[in-house]
Amino acid sequence: MKKRIKRILAWGLFSLAALVASGILLADHLMPPATGDKGYALPIVPGQTAIDRELEPMLARNPGRTGAIMLPDGIDAFAARALSTRRAGRSLDLQYYIWHDDLTGHLLMYEAWQAAERGVRVRLLLDDINTAGMDASLLALDSHENIEIRVYNPFRNRDGVARVLEMVQRMFSVTYRMHNKAWIVDGRVAVVGGRNIGIEYFDAHGETNFRDLDVLLFGPAVEQASAIFDEFWNSEAVVPIAQLNRKPRHRLDAVLAGIKEEARGEMARRYLDQVDLSPSLRAYFAQELAPHWIERIRVLSDPPLKWKAQARTQGLVAELADILGKTEHKALLISPYFVPGDEGVAGFASLVRERGAHVGVITNSLAANDVVAVHGGYAGYRKPLLQTGVKLYEMQPQATSSDASLFGSSGASLHTKAFVVDDRHGFIGSFNIDPRSIELNTEMGVLFEDPGLAQALRDEYLRLSGPDKSYWVYLDDEGRVRWLDRAADPPVVLDHEPESSLWQRTLARVVRWLPVESQL
């Protein structure tokens, strides 16, 4: 019996090793080949669409400048996407890491479908790691003659055990993901930032919503966002969803009918009523929007085949490191997943000790972090950072009543990815300060130089680091990490991870011992 068990285990290990080895040797051949026709952003025709006619007078008064509006509020962020889509007359180019099969996902699918019905060309590009179980919805949309959907670094096997086995076989190549987020309308308007598409990103979740940040752009920088989209759309890492799966027509019709029914249902109506009260939406219709008009602003991205490029020299990280490295007085960073590594700690230490700069970081507390493993990677750098003089704040998990969502959420998790340097330079995008964003994911964002937008971003940092939102993390007289709850009266010092369970603390500690930091 023992020999039989050993034989089974040996064959199992051999099969697993062979599977993984084949994935390493054949990595470039296991991913389905790109079969889509080349496609490009449609040319802007003056006065052709409602958006053209609305924006042209403002753009004419601000030649060479891009208008930018920060969107920290989830309802406003949804409104910006929905309203711009309703006004679309030429094209929608949408690029996302996650698009959930939920209420807000279906509402925005329906907005895109209605735009296609008006003759708008819709291109949707999704990372394939999060599309499991969504093929029916995606194929239903893709069936429209004006809609095409493609997926990045896709799986040949769409679901079930076969997909899991493919994930094991390609365990090294599937780790490369497209983390970009962009909503581009008529080549005139773009929403770029940290939000994916899902109820937790738009203040519609019943338990936990993300505190996140996008920036709404209109003007020359939108052309850069369109060029980035085209580069990904035409890359060899992208495959049309229709080439990967098939569903019977009656199934697609049923799925589409369900999406339309949900978009017209009572819960959708309740949410859309809140959207109609959005300050940004009301300001738009009253023609009272007050954007920051910026000349020095760029939309940047990693290349689609980041793993074949020199990520640290050709990617977004090089641009961001350059700006942070030039800090003279102050660098304020917001990163939900923060694993700076020894190199990052040394860089921050140099800014503090050699230049006397103030360096502050807001990240998630263990209780607020939706990925406990990432917190485990961060925790080991907490003490060295504090010893260098970096100021640390950790987001509390509980929202105040003013942050509660439409459906009664009492929880909140940080998802904003941004920084501001010397009250002049700033970044808002998808880039976390962690190994995954540096080495594995493609990332995207808006880099700018403008005192007005920098002040708005600094104000957001100060809001998130305030006593009602964050714990202040420090070292006591004996060099131990402590958390100060400044909202309590009197303030309370905590000697372990606030509001966390023993299981969370144990799991985070175990992760610190494992050699997995490069994947965090």
C-alpha cells in the first residue's frame, strides 16, 4: 500500500513538473495567437458630435492645454463615464483590468450597447485573468455589429478544470497582466485613474467600497490615451473574445435581455437617482465645470509586452522614479499596496536624510487591506521606513457615515494610487508602489506639473491621512511599532494591528517568511 501511494505521489509530482516545464519552454506558443485586424482611433472631425461641439469653445480658449478634473467620489466617477457615453457620437475605447458582472458593470455595458445602437463604434479591451464566467456577457455584447471585445494575455481554456490546469502550466507567463484603466469617448474625453468597473468602485457595494481616484481629461492629452489604447489593441498579447469561445444565439439573447432588465430594474433606478444628484453631473448641465487647464500633462503607460521590454528603463516606473527622485521639499504618496523593497526604502531615506524632505505615505491597514498577503510584504518594511523618518499612515477599515454607500456600506478600503511632489508635480493612475506594478503588470496614469491640480491632490492626501480616516504609525521610545488612533478622545495608542483578527495577523506574518515578494 505504501509503495502504491509513493508511486502515485511520484507520478503526480512528475506530471506537475512536466506541466510547468512545458509552460516555461513553450510560454510564447501557449498563449493564443493574436488574430484581430489592426484598428485605430477614429479621427476627430470638428463639430461632428455633441461632445465635439460642447468642448471646442473651451479648447479654443485654452490652446495647447488639457482640462483636468479630479474624481475622488465614486458616484461622480460613475456619472463621468455614463454621461460621456450618453453624449458619444463617434467612438468608445474602454480598457480595464476588471469589469465585474454586477449592477454597475451591467449598467455601463448597457450604456455602451445603447451607444452602439446609435452607430458609435465600441472597442472594449479587458485583461483575461478576471473574465472567468463572463464569456456569455462579453460575447452577447460582442455580437453587436458596432462592438468588438478583445482580451489581454488570454486563456485558451475558458472555464473549469481545464482553465485551472492551464493556469498551472503557464504559471509564469499568466502572471503578466494588463492593469491599465481608461474610458475614452470620441477621442475627446478620457477618464484615467485607479478605478476598475464594479460596484465597490462606485459606492454601490453593501459591505466595502474602495476610496479611489480618477482624473477626467479633455484636450490634447486625450490623444495620448487613445494612442496607448491602439498600441494595446493591436499588440500580439491581445485576442478577440469571439476567437476564444462560442455560445448559441439563444444564450446570448437571454444574457443580453437579463442585462437590459437589470439596467431598468428598481435597484438600478435607486442607484441612477443618486447619480443624477452627482455634483459633477449637475455642474456639467449648468455649464459650471471648473477644470484645471494644464499645459504640462501627459498620459503614460507601460508597453503592452512589458515582460519583453526593460521595465525599469522603458516603462512607467522610470518616469515616476525620476519625478520622485527630484523631490526637494515634500513627497506625499498614496498606495493601497505598498511594498517598497530595500531599494525603495533607501531612496526614501535619501530624500529625508540628505535633502531634509518630508516624505509621507498613506497605505491600507491590515484590517482595511483586501489582499492580506500584500500587507505581509509591506509590514517588514514598516520599521525601516519609520527609522529613516518617513511618515506612515494606515487607512482605517471603517467608513464614517459620510462615506457610507447607497446600499449601506460601513467598510472602506484604500484603492487610490497617486503622489504629489513639492506641491507642483503629481501622478494619478493605476501604479502601486510594489514589485507587481514595477515588474509584472502594465500600468497607466496621468503625470502632470500644475500647482492647482497638485493642491487638489495634496488636499486629498490630507483628507485621507486625517484622524477620522487613518491611524498614525510611529516607533515608541523602545523602537516598537505603534498605532495612534487620533479620532478617539483622548487619543489611544495601539500595540498591534488595529481592528485585525488573529487569523489576519498570522497569515500576514507567514507571508513575510515566504519568498513571494516579487509576486506581491
